[in-house]
Amino acid sequence: MTVSRHPAGARPSTSAAGRVTRHSLSFGPYYDPDNVVFGGLMAHNDDLLEPGAGYPDHPHADVEIVTWVLAGVLAHRDSGGGAADLTPGTVQVQSAGAGIRHSEVADRSAGPTRFVQAWVRPDEPGGQPRRGVAPVDPAPGSGWVPLASGARPAALGLGAAGATLWAARLAAGEEAALPVEARQHVFVASGGLILPAASMSAGPGDAVRLTDEPGHLVVATSATELLVWGFAR
């Protein structure tokens, strides 16, 4: 049973022309043998793109790619003919299956674009690629909204039976009990929170990981947006 805080300042980052990516798990040139995977979470990246910058066409296979846009507009194009301009409050799931190519580029007219993207290990390798997009509005006071899940009804399905991505927007001073999951990766996209039972606080860009510590109460210290990955094991 553990609760650990992973501060934003300790996250490694990679940079390229017009983009900065901050990693919560080992990714690309950054490798930490003690931080490779958490539950089924293989990557958790916080991207900031200048207009027109991003990721040109590149391949993926055997991964569930979940994208949540926080600001700006992210233009997605893929080899299956999929195209979408993802705006804040939009979730996308790209199941790569046996193989897909896609590009992700910030719209030139929308200002800087920030999005969080997670990669989750699928239950079965191969298969037909598929993609879904859904608008979601987790308004303050509405509690936890499941954005993508293979475990329960959600805005979009996920090819990982034990995984759920939850979102919540809390007003300053609002309390919420974290989802009841065996493993939880709590990411503070904006704002801040306190976990009273753990005598712990977290600010923008910080993450808190909980293992076999379900149902912790969190209190928002300001207007706060939280993203929580929950895993059954």
C-alpha cells in the first residue's frame, strides 16, 4: 500500500522544434528502470506545441493511444482516413491494432496547443485499428467523468479491460473521493490539491500514484482539473 508524489519539476522532458514534452514515465531517450510502466500505463506525456508544430506522420502498433486536449487545437490525421481537429474538452482513442500511421500537429491559427497523451497496453495484440472522438464536459460539481474505459461505460471504449481514464474539474475548496481502483495515477493538469489522509499536496503538473489505497479524499486548493488513470491491478 503506497502513496507517492511525483513533482512536475522532476519530470524529464524532450524538446524539438516548436514542442516540449514532459514525461511521467520512461519514454524515448529517457529511461528509468524503476519507472517504465504503472498498471497498464506505458506512457503519460504532457505536450506543449507552438502553432504549426507537432509530430509528423509516424507509425504505432499494439497500443491504445488516448489524447485529451487542454488548450488550442490539435489536428489529427491517420492512414485509416481519420481526420479530426481536437479542441479542449475532446477525448480521442486511437487503437493502433496491427499498425497505423498518424500525425498530430497544432493548428496554426489557434495559438499554443497543450494536450495530455497516454499509451496503454491492450489486452490483445494485433487486430483492426480503430478510432473514436467524443466531446466531454466534466463541469465542476459533476464528479468523476469516465473519458475512456475498457471496464465500464465511458465516452469512448478502450481495448484494455482493466483500465479507465477519469476526469474531474473541481472548484476551489471542493472535495472529491478518488475512484476506487487498485492502482491510480492522479495528474494535476491545472490547479492544485491536498490529500489530507496522506498529508500531501500537489500542484500543476504534479502526479500522485496510489497502489491499494482506494477512495482517498482530495480537496482542490484552487480551480483544478484532474486526470486519473485507474487500473484494476
